Amino acid sequence: MLHWYCKATYNLRQFFFLKRHTIWDGGSTNLADDIPSSIGKLKKLRFLALQVCLFNGTFPDEIGDLANLEKLDLSNNLFKSSTLLLSWTKLSKLKVFYMYVCNLFGEMPESMGEMVSLEDLDISQNGLTGKIPSGLFMLKNLTRLLLSRNDLSGELPDVVEALNLTIIELAQNNLTGKIPDDFGKLQKLTGLSLLVNNFSGEIPQSIGQLPSLIDFKVFMNNLSGTLEFLREFWFLWIFFICINSTIFVENTFVRYTSS
């Protein structure tokens, strides 16, 4: 396995003749400009990490030709404003996809919900709009879903079958409707962040019974009702529900009211 690693300033194009690369880690280098379309010639590439490289141009459709790609990290680059590319959703082996702080806008392709190998998705802190593809909540391998600080809207799907989810972060969007009852099926969930949205209705009682939940943030919504916790409050490390409609929280020892 060839592993290329560099922390210097260079012309990215000069490395593309090395078609046997399987790992490409160019993180924190000063590259600027565009990611060239010729990157699509690296057919054996499995890991592509170009985070914090000062890119200020564009990224090419041809990344979607890297059929063996398992990790793609382009995070923290101020690309020219662009949408998520439909061709990239055909990367059937992709497990890790990071494009947070990348100046993305527009809607998420519905076909993102068909990326069956996806385990870790972070495209937070962009300008994405529209609904979250419902298929994302059906992906069996997905463990982390991080979409905070965008401009996403609409309701979450009622059916959630991504039972390996450990973290859901949807904070600081414009999401509406109810929190899905099916979130209460996520027995591995440790963190749920829905703060600063427009969710309404009652928090599903089943969320209070989740055995692994330690981080629960839903403040600045329009939630109401009573939430009964299976475990004592000190098992929750972070618990924010303020600035909602009236919420009562109960367990054996504590009754708490937020309004």
C-alpha cells in the first residue's frame, strides 16, 4: 500500500501521475486554487484527506469516479460557493464524508440516502437548504449524522431505521414538526442536539428511556409536555431544554420545569 503524506506547499497536479496511491493525506497544506479534475484518474485511491488546505476554487465531479474511496475529507476549505455533487453520492464504498465549513449551499441530493456504506457524515456549518433526505435515517451503517448550522427546513421522517446512530446533531437550522417517536429506538444514541430550531409538540417519552444518552440539547424550540427519565439526572452530562413551551421533566428524585 502506498501512503503519500506531505505538509509542504506544492502544486497539487504534479502528484497525479502516481496512479497507485491508496492513501492521500495532504491535510493542513497550502494548496489554494482548485482541486484538479485529473484526481479522478487515481482509481485505487481509498482515503483522500485534503482538509484545511486553503482551497479557494472548486472541487470536481471526477471525485465521483473514485470507486474505491472509503474516506473523503475536504473540510475547512473556503471553496467557491457550490452545491453537493450528485455524482459523489454514487461512491458506494464511502464510509466517512467530511465537508464541514466548505461554503456549500443548495439542497442535499436525495440520493445521499442511498450511500449504503456511509458511517460518518459531517457537512455542518454550511449554507445547505431544503429537507434532509429521509433515506439518511434508514442507513444501517450510519453512526454519526452532523448537519448543524445550516439552513435546513421541513420535518424529519417518522420512520428511523439507522439503529447504529450514536450522535445526531441538527442544531441551528429551521427544522419544524415533531421529534420522531422512532428516535426512541436508537439504543446506542449518546448525543441528540436539536437546539435552535422550530420543533413543536411533545418530546417522545421513549427518549427518556434511552440507556446510552448523555448529551441532550433541545433548547430554543416550541416543545412541551412531560419527559420521564429512566435513570437519575447525574447520568446526563449535558441537558438543555430551556426556552421552549412548558416542559416537565420527572424521575424518582427530581421534578424540573422549563418555560
